[in-house]
Amino acid sequence: MMPISEQYLNSSCEVKAMDNKPILIGCLSKILGEKILISGNGNKLPLIHCNTIVKVSIINTALGLKVLIGKVFLSTEDFIRITELQSMADFEKRNFFRVSVDLPSRACLVSSGEKTAKIENPEYFLVHILDMSLSGLFFVSGKSLTVGSCVSITLNLYQTEISLKCKILRKIAVNMNTEDGYGCEYIDNSGRPYDLLCKYLFDCQRRQIHQIRESHP
């Protein structure tokens, strides 16, 4: 039985070392039995030694999270081929590669079934995003929100304004009760906004890996 369905093709995925250090973010471009091919979608991928054991986290809105363990067979700047795949069940989404950011932004409340592109007369409030990942983000705000609420967060990435629809999963008191922190998951991780987000996280990741290498020659 194949370790992953072909329905996962073209899903965003993240490759980590076994100690959970981030290696790369890419797109699942081919599934060949117990082998998969991950491409960089035009971005250069870091080279990984052959036979390195890695974790591959694959996100698909309809099918959910799939986590696999495999061995690097071939690594180039354009793609990485991973073989000897085995399923890794019950892997937590919070283990996704997460980058610290400092992004002032704005948000508005939306209903769970509302399309963010059709929001009329939105009542915006200020938020400050502190970290982001492929699965969600964390922000602080002076506005009191409730767990389970849905918000649309506006960002400007690569000179393009995008909106990310998120559901609040947890609330944390911060900053002497004048602000609260909110952990969110993306409701729709597809389309142009999510593509730009993946590119942004990929660029952040490359900078972080470069900084780590520079500090540990």
C-alpha cells in the first residue's frame, strides 16, 4: 500500500531533520510508490546529504495533515527525492517550522462561512503578528476576542496585499492584561495568498539557516 495518496499532489510540505530543525519548504510534485519528489517551485533548495533521515510534513486542506519519515536519495537545488517512506501518525501540527516575525497589521471579525473578498464595511482593529508557520500564526491585540472566532488578517507581502482567514484556537493573557495573545489556524490554505505566504516563510527560513551557519562556521 502506498504511504501517501496521489490526492496529496501539489500540496505544500515541510522537510525537517529528525531533531526537528527546519531544512526546507517546498511542494509535493511527484509520488512514485514509496518515493516522493519535492520541488522548490522556482526557489533554490538547500542540498542535503544522501541517506539523511528526514521528516516530511504535508498539508492539504481537504485531506488534512500527513507526516512521513524517509531517507534522502537525491538532493539538488531544484528538487529532493525521498525514499523508504513510512507513515508517522499522531504528529502534532505545532511541530511545524515556525518563524518569529514582527509584523504590525490589521484584522476584522468574519463569520466562519464568509468569503473575505466580499466583506462589506469591515471594522478593523490593530494586531501585531509575532510568529507564523504553514499551519497558523500568533498575534497580540488590544481587542478582546473569543476562542472559536474567525478573523481576516491583512498582510502586505512582496508589494501585494493579501487576507488570511484564521480561526482562533487559544487565548493567552500578555502585557499586564492590556493585550492578549491569540493562536490561530488558517481556514483556507490555498490560492494566491497562501502561495505568497509559503514564499515568505521560505525566504525567512533561508535567512535563518544562513544566520545559523554564519554563527556556527
